[in-house]
Amino acid sequence: MNSWPTNATTAARQLGCNAAFCGLVSLVPLVFASISATYRSLASPLGLLLVLFSCLVVLAFSIHLLFDTLLFRLASSYETETAGLAAIDDALLRMRIRRPDPNPRGLRQRISGSRRIVWQQRCALAICLVVFAILLIDANNGQPLC
């Protein structure tokens, strides 16, 4: 049995789960900061803009990873790795996202590129949560929230 469709499907599932989880976690500080900004004067407008920007970066990475998920699912529907990766390249070429490449990358290189985006997303999410925590501590003048 060929492990090609299994590898592509597994990569698609992991990317989709990570994109959904990080996207939803990034919405929590965004929603909570906007609600509490009017209620308790959470922080300065600059702090809220930093939270907004970092949340939008995480959401942009999530959208990119969901797009990669769809591409890997498209590729896994083909029987051979060559045909699946050619389908990805053809789809990207038709959408004018990528130019034709004389040396197409293999599945491992494409998965490692997506993993790099996952780590960038996680770093952006960590920055978002740290900025939000700083805003919460600053809003309470260093006192505990409870």
C-alpha cells in the first residue's frame, strides 16, 4: 500500500486542526479586549491596536493554513504523488498565486513549508497573548483579577 495519500491526508488534518485552534484562541483576547475596553477602560488605544494587529496576524496565518489544508486534500485525492503535486501546482498556477517551477518541490518540502507557517502562527499567538496579559495586569494596577 502506498503511503502517499495517507501522508497528505494526515498533513491536511493536522494543519486544519492547528489553524482552527489557533484562530479561535486568538479571537478570545480580541473579543474580551473590545468588550472590556468600554466597560473597565482596559488599556490605552495603542495596547488595543497591538492586540488587534497580533490577532489579525494569527487569523491571516490560520486562513493560509486552511488554504494549505485544502491543497493537501486535493493532492491526496490522486493516486500518485506526482499527479497530486502536479494538481496543486496547476491549481496555484490557475489562481495566479505561483509561477511555473521547472523543479517542483516534493511532499516533504511542502509539508515543511507549512510547518514553518505553523511555528510563525504560534509565535504570533504567543505575542498576542502576552500583550493581552500585560494589558490585563496594567488595567488592574498589578492586582489579581479575582
